[in-house]
Amino acid sequence: MVGLKQISCLSTLFLNTLAAAIPISQGADGSAEFPSIDKNNPPFDIWNETTGIGFFNSTNFTLGIGAAGDVGDGPANNPAQTASCSGLTTGSSQFWYEAITHNGESSYLTAADKASYSVFRNVVTGFGADNTGVKDASAAIQNAINGIQLFVGTVIVGDPINPPILKASSNFSDDHIVYAKDPNLGGTVNFYIGFKNIVIDSTAVNPSQSLGLLDWTVSQATQITNVVFNMPIGSTGHTGLTTDYGYNSNTILGDLTFYGGNIGLDLSGQQWVFKDITFSGTKIGVIAGATDIVFQGCMFNGVNIGINASSTSGSLTVIDSTGIVSNTLISSHTSNNATNSIVLDNIQNVGNTVTLGGSVVLSGSVTDTWVHGDLYTSGNSNKQYASGQTVNTPRPSVLLSNGDYFTMKPPTYQDYAVDQFVNIKTVTDYPVYGDGYTDDTVNINAILKQYAGCKIIYFPAGTYIVTDTILAPKGSRIFGDAYASAISAAGGNFANALTPRAMVQVGEAGDVGVAQINDMIFTVSDVLPGCKMVEVNIAGSNPGDVGFWNSHFRVGGAKGTTIEEICLNDPDTCKAAWGMMHLTNTSSAYLENMWGWTADHDLDGNNNQTIATGRGILVEATKGTWLIGTAFEHNTLYQYNFNYASNVFSAMQQSETPYWQGPGSEYAPDPWAGSLIASDPNFSNCAAGDALCRMAFFERIQSSSDLFLYGGCVWAFFNDNGDCNSSNGDCQTNAISTQNSSALYLYNTNVKSITNMVLDNFTPIATEADNVGGWGGVIAAYLYST
Ligand SMILES: *[C@@H]1O[C@H](CO)[C@@H](O)[C@H](O)[C@H]1NC(C)=O
Ligand SMILES: *[C@@H]1O[C@H](CO)[C@@H](O)[C@H](O)[C@H]1NC(C)=O
Ligand SMILES: *[C@@H]1O[C@H](CO)[C@@H](O)[C@H](O)[C@H]1NC(C)=O
Ligand SMILES: *[C@@H]1O[C@H](CO)[C@@H](O)[C@H](O)[C@H]1NC(C)=O
Ligand SMILES: *[C@@H]1O[C@H](CO)[C@@H](O)[C@H](O)[C@H]1NC(C)=O
Ligand SMILES: *[C@@H]1O[C@H](CO)[C@@H](O)[C@H](O)[C@H]1NC(C)=O
Ligand SMILES: *[C@@H]1O[C@H](CO)[C@@H](O)[C@H](O)[C@H]1NC(C)=O
Ligand SMILES: *[C@@H]1O[C@H](CO)[C@@H](O)[C@H](O)[C@H]1NC(C)=O
Ligand SMILES: *[C@@H]1O[C@H](CO)[C@@H](O)[C@H](O)[C@H]1NC(C)=O
Ligand SMILES: *[C@@H]1O[C@H](CO)[C@@H](O)[C@H](O)[C@H]1NC(C)=O
Ligand SMILES: *[C@@H]1O[C@H](CO)[C@@H](O)[C@H](O)[C@H]1NC(C)=O
């Protein structure tokens, strides 16, 4: 086949209503479960010392993904809740997502375009792609992607029960098999692209030919999950995933398997978390280019080099990972300062572990935390330089599974047959439209109430307007068409900043049970200062029972909201939402791949966007909270606020300050000064006229304990939408504020252009100038009252 190019988007982009969801049926090669690797008892002797390449005997296994019973499928981890009905039953041979009625729409198209635009496209039944492995299927697949392609935002979905294989023929000559990036847009604005449940196979191609299997030069609110990259063992030319087509701002890659090949991931970009990724017999696991990188739950099985971090400029964090390596698990350059920080936490490794500038500085396993870089010990504002110091990080058991921080695969619900699902737009007596203007509040609530614990609710593509709180009761499981199924607030109930009201409320205070939300977008259709977009009150009985996967916030910046056209220059009139996410003090939730974006630019036009959303995420939970690959950007008071919170684990928090803040613009807490609540920063630590001080905190930590925050970063680029020259290049004074807290473990914190990295009780403790590295400042370990 030839390379698949996503050619999309003409002049106007409707990013809230896009998506071509394409199940590609199974290839001829068959599939089975890839063997799981026991990290506590890894196979030791499987590499060739001469070549530095090792692997499982491939003839024993065929590759496949997502076998029944994997965590994330649903029932294995999430027993059905019995509400007033009999609960969910399992047992399915057909993937529900292929079988269910797809009556979604792109809500803001003209009627004529709507009629001819098919959101869901099956490449086999709709476009004639050959799935027997005999004929070239590339043209048919490409046709399915193009359609009447007016819209960026393509999601390619395979069948996880019988994963399709995209196999390059032996005469394949392009440089990549699949290109994910929309070539009409820069990498940093390639949002809303997905790729899941697929095997990409290059084993028929000459192993020395230079070939990338997938190029992924994309940014936040994208998802690649449950993908196998099958490459020839001993290859000198094949790379699994690249970012060859420009700069990018990714957040998370998760649940991927690399088999064979020369390089698994060859990357550049701003920041990444790599979650639960396995490399087997890949010569070099990862070339890890970026400022802030976190690996969690990764397995480097029989590799030569696990992570080549010589192009990691700020910090590298590796947590709960395993290596069996012939050369070294981590290779980087030497540094005796803040730059190039390395933190290892719970690593089992057979072989050299860290090699710096060619010298092995660490071998074997790390049972606790190993810190290389600037370190602040508890109660001491003088930094130390640690060149491999061991630190004790006592993990609360509530956050753990078999000693590792809990993670799980995004649910596919593949074990449930289609009759276990309800399409919210097909319920008799409760018409729901998702058409971008009809008020769907009452009927969505009725359906969620009726089916909680009994059915999984599917929201087909479309914008669902709600004028009051949607309650997702205990027992709810919700699945959308990724990036295309939006819940959007409207109306007077959400108007008053003094009485914020939830748009989506997940559970009641004190509930314990299941509530899972997948592939949904939360937005507002107008300026709504009293709209708290999502509030979570419920806790799970087990980790992962309550969670959000690949679900994102967008305020402004797109069709379907008046904000796009009216919020051009004045924050005062654009208090567009009270806040995005509130994890209340009775909640316990797992969040994976979430981007809370107040738009800094217009995706569908060229309007200025000056939007003053009040708050990013407020965490008041104490019973266990997991934030895996989250990003909150451009909110007015703070991006992250931990208030009376405890037992929180985070892998990668990416954020940016509003571009409109700073000298010449409004001073925080304006325009919210008249409606602050107790947990809000009031900026009384700043002089009245100190514009650089009166800008959004990246993170506020108040009266909290046992926070384990790995790989946080905040980038400040602008003042009043322009450069920061008047302040000598420092765009902002403060990033993180801590008060009255204990047992805070901040590992690998990065800032760009912010004077003070951490304040304690409003006194600067750690400055960018003292920790120069990465894109500005890097602190390997900030230990507070530990
Ligand atoms: C290791 O690889 C070398 C070079 O390809 C080969 O000659 C040798 O037989 C291999 N050793 C084993 C034990 O497979
Ligand atoms: C792999 O296993 C197959 C079947 O057991 C065996 O025939 C073959 O020799 C093995 N190959 C290697 C390299 O061990
Ligand atoms: C592969 O299969 C062969 C034959 O069944 C068995 O002897 C061998 O141990 C297997 N290898 C692995 C790595 O499981
Ligand atoms: C490559 O191989 C495929 C499958 O055998 C064949 O259909 C195609 O025509 C070949 N292309 C070229 C350029 O030779
Ligand atoms: C790591 O990658 C860089 C290119 O980014 C390369 O120059 C260097 O040789 C590699 N290091 C090792 C040990 O392979
Ligand atoms: C940090 O160390 C690196 C490598 O030795 C060096 O290139 C860089 O200039 C140093 N940075 C500072 C701020 O000293
Ligand atoms: C939890 O938060 C609610 C609402 O803010 C508050 O009324 C309650 O006292 C808090 N409970 C605890 C245990 O802190
Ligand atoms: C957009 O912003 C620019 C720069 O801040 C400003 O010069 C311009 O007047 C604004 N345009 C509109 C239509 O408000
Ligand atoms: C501002 O917040 C601080 C705590 O962070 C508090 O001590 C102070 O009283 C507040 N000031 C006002 C005017 O509310
Ligand atoms: C400090 O934090 C503790 C623990 O959360 C809390 O009980 C106490 O009220 C807080 N004190 C102040 C002054 O905020
Ligand atoms: C601001 O600084 C940047 C580089 O730091 C420079 O390129 C730019 O010309 C400066 N702008 C002004 C208005 O001085």
C-alpha cells in the first residue's frame, strides 16, 4: 500500500463537530493476545549480546490487542452496578461500536451539508477496503478519510476484538505508512485526532529500508491508544512512531506495544507522558526529544538502549518501569546543573540504568527515588545539587496497584454486546437531538437516570445544548464519538458568578460506585460566568471505577458559541465560564488525557480570542486522585488548585498562562474580583499595580498533603498578547504557591519565563534564575514538609 495521508480542512474548520470514525475490519493475519510481561519476573536472557538486540521468540506469538479481561474492558475491573435494573451483561463477539446506530451529525453545518456528511464511515462495508490481506486497501481507506473532507479531526478506530492490521507491502516506498498530522496546519494546532485499536505492520518491508510506521506530529486533545507496532526484529531502518513534520505539543501516548524495529519512538516536541508502553526487541526504545518527559509503567524488554535522553532539555522522569537492557536503560549527556534533570522512581532494571556522557552512573534497580538535578529538601530554601541522591517517597497505598501507581487502559467496553448500549438519540419518549440548538437537558437527564447501572450510554456526534445541570448518576458509563460529541451549556441558570452551577454533575456527595466518561467534549455556547463545567462527587470502590478518558474542555475558539465572535479584546465581558473541573471532597477519580483549554486563538476563523474563564481544575479530593496526562491552559486565576486535597498522583501537568494577562491588561483577580470563593487566590500577596504578579498561578497548593506530582510544567509566552520585553523577558512573577501543607513531592517541575518557581506562604523559595535549565527553570525535586 502507499502511505495514508490525511488531507483535510479547506477554509473553514468546524472543530467541535468533526470526526470520521472509521472501523477497519480485521486483516488476514489473525491475532491473539500479546503476552503480558511479569515485571517482577522478567525473562533475563533474551537478547543477543553481540548485536545488542533481544526479543521473545516471535514464532510463539502473534500480535494482538485488548483481549477480554484486560483492565479497561469494563467488567474485569468494573463490576456492574445494580440500580433498579439487572445490571450489564457481558459476552460479545462483535465490537459494539461498529454495530451501534451511528446517527451523529456535525451540528453547525448547513442543512444541505449535514445531509451529505457522514460522520461515521466503515472502510470495509462503506468504501470497499479489502480486508483479506490480498489486495491493496490503501486507496479505499484514504477515500473514507477524505469523504467530503471539510473538517480537521479524524479518528481512526479499529475493532479491538479482532484488530485490523495495516500492513505495508514489501514494495512500500513512502517514508511513513500513516501520517496523522493534517498537513494544512502546524503541529501545535493539530488537535482532535485519534488512532486506536490497530496493528501497524512493517515486517514485509526490507528491515534496512528507512521507514516510519506512523507520524504523530500532533498536539493536545489527541489520542493514540491500544496500538501495536510490529516491525522486523534486527531492523536497522524501521521506526515505530515519529514526529518528523514539525514542532508539536503532545500530552500523552498510552498503551502501545512496539515489537522489533530499530527505534520505537523518535520524538521532538514540548512535553510528553508515556504510559504503559512496551518495547520488545526494539534496538532503541525512545529518542526522547522534548523539554519535560515522563515515562510511567513502561517495559523495555530486550532493548539495547531504553531511552536516549540526550535531546531532553529539561527533565526526564521514569516511574514504575522495567528494563532488560544490553547497553543502558537511559543514556544522556553530562550536566552538573539544573538542566537535564533525571528522576527515577521504582525502577527494576537488569543492566546499566543511567549512562551520562558515556559513563555509567547507575546500574540495576531503584527501589525508591533517585534524583539527579536541583533538589530542595524539606524546610530548606537553599537548593542543593544532587548527582544521584536517593530520596524516600512514601506512597499512600490508596494510590497503588501491586506497588505501582494505579493506571488502566481507556475502556473499550468490548466485552459488552451492542444490546448493552443505549444510543441517547434513539430512546422512545425521550427525544434528544444533539443538534446545537434544541434544549436536550430534560431528556438527557431522564435517560441517564433510567439506565444508570443498566446500560452504557452512547452519545453520537453532535452538540447537546443543556440549560441546567446534567446529572450522571452512580452507575453511569458514557461514551462519545471522540472530539465530536459535545455537551454545551446555555442560558440563565449558568449566568451568575456568585452562584456557580454545574453543567455536568457526576454523582452525589457520598456516592460510591461506577461513573465513567469517555471521549466527550465539554463546552459553553455563550458567556456564562456561573457555569462550573464538570463537578465530580462520586468515589469508586476500586481505582478506575470513576474516571474520565480522552474527555476535554473547550471554551471559545470554535463554531457553536457566541464567544468565538464576541470575546475579542475585553476580559471583563468574557467571563465565559466559572471554571472547568471540580473534584470535590467526596470524590475519587482517575483522569487520563484531559485538556482544559480556554481558547487563545480561533480554530474556525480568525477572530481574536480574549477569554477569561475563571478557573482550571480545583481538586479537593482526599481518597485517591490520579491525573495522567492532563493540561489546563489560559484560565484566569489558576490552572491547578489543590485545596484541602490529599492522596493525589499526577504524571504530567502541562499549562500556560492566559496570553492576554500582564502589563497593559487586566490585573488578577480581575475580572473575577467580585466573586472569589475561599479557595481562590486573591493576589493580596501582590502590590496593587504589580501586573506581572497579578497573573494566573500555574498551581496553588493550600492545606493539602500527600501530593505526588511528577513532571509539572508551565509555559508563559506573552504579556497582553505581545512580547515580554518590558519585563526583561520574564513574562510573569509566580508559578506555584504552597501554604499550610505537608508531604508534597514535586518531581521535575519546569517553567518558562517565570521569575519565582515556588512560593511558600508567599515567600519566594525557588527561582528560575537559581535553577536555569530546560526552557527556563527546572527543579528535579521540591520536597515540602516531607
Ligand atoms: C548474535 O548475533 C550475531 C550477529 O548477527 C550472530 O552471529 C550470533 O549467532 C547471535 N548469537 C546468538 C546466540 O543468537
Ligand atoms: C522459535 O521457536 C520455534 C518454535 O518453537 C523454533 O522452531 C525456533 O527455532 C525458535 N527460534 C529461535 C530463534 O529460538
Ligand atoms: C516458545 O515455544 C516453544 C515451543 O512450544 C517453547 O519451548 C519455548 O519455551 C517458548 N518460548 C517462549 C519465550 O515462551
Ligand atoms: C506493490 O505490491 C502490491 C501488492 O503486491 C501491488 O498491488 C502493487 O502494484 C505494487 N506496487 C508497485 C509500485 O510495484
Ligand atoms: C542519542 O541520540 C543522539 C541524537 O539525538 C545521538 O547523537 C547519540 O549518539 C545517541 N546516543 C547513543 C548512546 O546512542
Ligand atoms: C549546565 O551544564 C551544561 C552541560 O555541562 C552546560 O552546557 C550549561 O551551560 C550549564 N548551564 C548553566 C546555566 O550553567
Ligand atoms: C466538603 O465540602 C463541602 C462543600 O464545600 C463542605 O460543606 C464540607 O464541610 C466539606 N467536608 C469536609 C469533610 O471537608
Ligand atoms: C486583535 O488583536 C490585535 C492585537 O492585540 C489588535 O491590534 C486588533 O485590533 C484586534 N482586532 C479586533 C478585531 O479586535
Ligand atoms: C487573601 O487570601 C489570603 C490567604 O491566601 C488571606 O489571608 C487574606 O485574608 C485574603 N484577603 C482578602 C482581602 O480576602
Ligand atoms: C491547615 O491545613 C490543615 C489540614 O488540611 C487544616 O486542618 C487547617 O485548618 C489548615 N489551617 C489553616 C490556617 O488554613
Ligand atoms: C523582544 O525581544 C525579542 C527577543 O527577545 C526580540 O526579537 C524582539 O525584537 C523584541 N521586541 C521589541 C519590541 O523590542
